[in-house]
Amino acid sequence: MPPISKHQPLLGLIVLLSYVCYQHQQTSTAHVPLVGDSETECPHLPGLEDVLVVLKTGVTEAREKVPVHVQTTLRCVPNYVIFSDYDEEIAGMSVHDVLRNVSDRVKAHNPDFSMYNRVRAHGRAALTRADLNPDTNSAFGKPKNPGWKLDKWKFLPMLEETLAVRDDAKWYVFMEADTYFFWPNLLAWLAQLEHQRPYYLGNQMQIGDVVFAHGGSGFVLSMPAVRAAVALRAANLDAWDKLTDEFWAGDCVLGKALADVGVPLTWSWPVLHTGHPGDIDFFSEGYRKRPWCYAPIAYHHLTPAQIKELWRFERSWMRAHEVVLYRDVFERLVQPALKGVAVDWSNRIGDKQGTAGLSAVECRVMCYQDKDCVQYSFAEGVCYMSGVPVLGSRVEGVTSGWVPDRIDRLVGKMGSCPQAKWIV
């Protein structure tokens, strides 16, 4: 099997149901008062009460990324828990140390736990500039980021701690603090699956011979799958600690554990995605699937502002519709921004055209002269053109532009979607 790229995207929905505070043993969720207007009420979503949502974060990012979920992603979820590497309260929400039961020997001698031990002993004041180094994401993660190195140790203990919170859920949904889920879409998807079976649903990735679910895209486990993985680790804690130390990605270790107990990954791209709507190619095929008519479940790499934007879109959409499709996200959120020229902006896709020494105006002219070009970007005298529209993001020194009428024609060619497509 060829290696699977970590560069794909996906979407998500958000939930509804009257809020219930869940408490069990030493872990609890926070109650957030509801505001009684039509914009913020929690509609009833049958099946959500059978789901436990697990948000994983870390002390270096939690204060920045967790609060937005109070009034968006988690606000209407009846059962959820937030796991981190430090016990604290943020925005009225209890955040729990998921590493509390990891071997003291590992914590004392493994350098990955240096920051953890300092913060546990002295609180947030013990964080250093090096701890807060964001680092640059690469094919091997963020090796210079202490929080990222510690994060890989959370995946297997997280399953055991999850069962301690609730051991009778039909489904366990795992997300990160920069992930957004479209809950109605998720529930419509899960309703087509048998929760009694061991399911492992996720955006497929591969390291070596291990195929696993990308953690940031969100992944879903049925109860039998969680219990099987917990039992496997409990039978030989030292071996799994050793394996975690040797691997650089905790989601890969989890994938291996599930494979070892006979629970293979159900490949779930494009409904679970590594990026946000501005990064996504809505039109091209991947793994013999084209996103357009699929119902997105989760997006990743979102800022708090982007999470709020998706929340507002979802709430307005649900007043008149049920399932949201990739097509809907493109037409409502992305396409309106694909107009004119954007300075210090990169639409991130396209083939290099011409040689160095061009101007931005010449690049634009080249795009208009090519009937298949729907967008262009220009930087340092080089022109890039593409037949696929992508929004992109702010990048200094880059100029981007789009051809709206051609994008309209491209959307027309994609056609309507008689019904939502799912991964089953």
C-alpha cells in the first residue's frame, strides 16, 4: 500500500440538545448557561445523547483555543469531557490531566515529560518561551514544540480515561481544540452504522505499514473498539509505553493498537478533513471520491474566528435545511470571497507558468488568456495558475486573483446533489 499524504481537507457540523452536565468519578463537564433566543437555542438532535465527545488539548494552547468551544462546538453537547496535560478550569470548563495515570517511571525519566513535570509542580508560571514555541509543521510533526512531543502520550491513556467518564456510550468522538464538528451530519452518518460493531472511523494516514486516523481531523470509535484497545494496553503497559516512545505520532500508535485487536480503520476522507474550508479543493477527486456531494463532518486547523464562522453558518443553515454538503459550504462560505485581486494573499494552488521577471498584471493576463484558468497567484516574479478555485489565506508578498464567471461555470458543471454521499 503506498504512503498516504497528510495533505487533505474536510468539514464539520455543530450540535444541539439541551445541556446536561456529566459527572463521573474525578472527571466532569462544565455547565454553560444557555441564552434564550433563536440564535443560541439548542435544537433537539436524536442520538446525540448516545455520544461522548472528547476534546484533547494541552496547557500551551488551551487558554487560547478552548473558550470558543463554550459557546459553539460544545455548548449544546450533553456529554463531553476536555482532556489536557494539566488540571485547570478555563472559561468555566473543567480541563483534566489525561496523563495522570501514566507510569511514574516514564514521567520521571522520559524527556518528553519535562514541561509536564514543571507545570504540574509549579503551575503555568513554569512555562518558558521554549515551551510556547509554535514551531513549523512538517512531515514529522513539530519536533521542536514541547507540547507537541508530549501530545503523543495522550492517545492510549485517553481511551482508558474516556471509559472512566462514561462506559456506556454508543459512540466516542475525539476532536482537538482547532477542530469543528457538524454534529447533525455526524449523527446522520452514525445512524447508518451498527454501534455494536467495533468501528474506527477517521481520515486515513499512513506511517510505515501502519494505517491510522489523523487525530486533528477528528475520529470516531464505537464502544467495542474502545474497550478492545484499552484491554490490549492494560495487558502490557510497558510494551505500549516503549512503542509510544519510539513513534513520533500518537495517533499512529493508537492505529496500531486498534489494528492489533482486529479493528481496521474505515477510511473516512473526505467527510473528515485535515484542513479548513479555505484550504480545500472541493472539485478534484481523491481516493476515487470527489468531495462536492459528500456531507462534511469535521474540519481542522481552524482559528477561533473560523470556528465561530462555521457555527454561525451551521445555525443559519439548520433553520431551513438538514444535512449540509461540501457544495453548500463552497457556495455559501467560500465562493463569495473568490473575486477580484487580493494583495498579501495566497490561494495556494496552481502550476508554475512562465519564467521569473513577470509582473502581477502579466500574470493576470496570462490567466485570462487560458480558458481553463480560474485563479492565479504571483510572487517574486513567478506566476502560478490553476483550473481549480481555492480561497487560501494571508501570505505577505503574494498577490492572488480569481475569474468569477469561470468559477460560476465550473460550479454549474458540478451539478446538483440529489442526496448526500456517505462513507459506509
